[in-house]
Amino acid sequence: MRRRGSEWPFGISPVPCDPIPAERRIGASSDRGGIERAALSPVHPMAHDSRAADTVVVSSGDALGQAALPSPARVWALRGGVAAALVVFVAVGLFGAVRYLSNFWNYRGFPPPRDPAFVRTTGSAERFYVASSALGDHRQPVDVYLPPGYAAHPARRYPVMYLLHGFPGRPGAFLQTVRLGVVEDVLLAQHRIRPLILVMPFGSTGSFTDKEWANGVGRDQGWETFVARDLVRAVDSRYRTIARGSDRIVGGLSEGGYGALNIGLHHPGEFRVIESWSGYEQAPNLKSIFGGDRARVAANSPRVTLPRVAAALRKARTYVWSYSGTADEFRSENAAFAAELTRTGVGHRFRLVRGGHNWAIWRDQAAGALLAASEHIAGNRHA
């Protein structure tokens, strides 16, 4: 299986403890008094007054060895107080850990996305569901980012960029971690791109269930067909899109980059631009998806498929935009695929970018991805 995953670092800071003063006033009848008496050093025991005075003054000059033992009730009160303190401490710790993990899952350690002050108009995010016959009519969630001005210009139609997440993954990462919505807002404010509808489907039945965006051997496992047919039709019917392949883009990161290439090469003309961000071109031989069938694995490997479909891609004026990190394990595989694109005459650009296979590189390259998408669709006039 392809390398994926992330580390969740944890850090625990020690809690400083104040030294016990040589003299203090303690309420003899309070729980706090019981706790603080227990905390005193046995070298300086507390004097006991059977008259239960309001306060007891303990100083370093008191006689040694004359402290009375605490009553059973006070011992139980002490234990109860300690137990309550531990419960509060654990609860606060758990709350902090859950909050940290939630923020890390959403933003991967980066700050939440926020538009800069000079951006006056922002886009909007929403979610809808697609019942796909390729998936046995299962309803898949789809996140959508509508560009700034979509509601204000009801007569305008828009190109669409489909974005496929990696594994393990979820569609919301494109907006929350890669912050593509903010990037589009900024580039539009600078008049550098055309406004794009961003469509981010969920490509699995669970965040940790691998489907590879491919048509699997199992029943109702047509994930490629879900994207190329059912999702595209649903988006074209629901939103004001330019409903033609020359104004569609399909891209993705890691496994999603592989999925974009595999789907794009299987459907020449359906997408004008194909983008692979740190993807790969050799399908993993996963029995759960391809059933151990080597022919099926080869048919879903873009490096094998390319020579057969190159002519159709040239005719459709397909453009492939991709990059790989200098420390990425798929670097050589991606470079070899780019060389094959050159040999077969398919329009493309491949870059090696300093970095690895992680969120930092995908965030850094987000603006370039939108610029490439906008520049190579049919109507590439900027907003």
C-alpha cells in the first residue's frame, strides 16, 4: 500500500509547585485546611487544638512530635478532595487533548484559513449529496466552494474544478488545510484567474477505507464512474456550470492525484486539465480493490494507459499539470511519466518542488494549481 499518514505530536508541560511557607494560617474547620495540613512537612507537624479554634498558627518553633492524628471524617474528606481534583485535572486534560486532535485533524498544525484584509468579496462553502448508481445509489457527501459573486451574477456560468482527496482523507481538507477557498478569493481579487466552482467529493465509505478512486471488483464499487459520470451530471444540473469538458478540471493530492490521472486518461475530453499533486502512476495491487487481477491493475495504471490514449488526449487538447517533492518517494515515478507525456506529445508541465509528501507542499502550491487550471481551460479570460 502506498505510504500515507501523519504524526500527531503531544507535549506535556510540568506544573510548577510553590514551596510551603514556614508559617501560614489555616481554617481548621475547612477541607482546604485539611488538605494544607496534610501537605506540611512531617518535620513541622501541626498542633492540634481540641477546642476547634477558628484558626491555628503553625510556626517553626512548635514542639516536635505533638500533632494529633486526623479524625476518620477528615481523612475521608481529604481523600474526596484529592479524588475530585484528579477528576477535574483528567477532564481538563482530556478536553485539551480532544481539542488539539480536532484542530490538528482539521488544519494539520496550520492556522485556520482567513482572507486577508484587502479581499472585499469572499466565496461560500456548502454541502450536498449525490445518490450514485455506480455506488448502489449510496448518497455521497460533496463539498462545494462557490466563487465570490456567484449569487450576485445569476446569469453567469462557471468552469468547475473537481478535487479528489488522498488516503486517509476527507474533502474538507482542501478548504481547511490547503485553504483553496482563501487562495481563490485572493487570486480573484488580484484579477489573476477566472472564478471557478470547486467541487470536493468524498471518495470512500470512511476516512480510513481505501478505494483509490477506481472501479473496484466488488459490487457497487464504481468510484471512477461516480466521479466521471454521476458527480459531473449532478453538479451540472445543480449549479450554473459551463457544461462541457473544455471547462472542467480534475485534480487531487497524493492518492487523489493518482485518481485524477486515472480518471482523466480513461475519459479523454471529459476534463480539459488534469492535475496531480504528489500523485503516482502505478496502481497499487490491492486485492480489496482489484481482486488480485494483474490485468485490472495494469488497466488502472496511468503509466500503462498513456500510450494507448495519447492520441485522444492530444485531440481533446488535454493538459496535464503535476509536481512532486524533491524528497517524495514517488519523485522518480512522476518524472518518468512526464518524460512519457513528452514522448507522446501530450501537453503538460511537471515540476520538482523542494519538499516531501505532506501538507506544507500542497499548501504552498495551491495558488499555482488554480493558476494552471484557469489558464488552460477553454475560455481563459481572467475575471
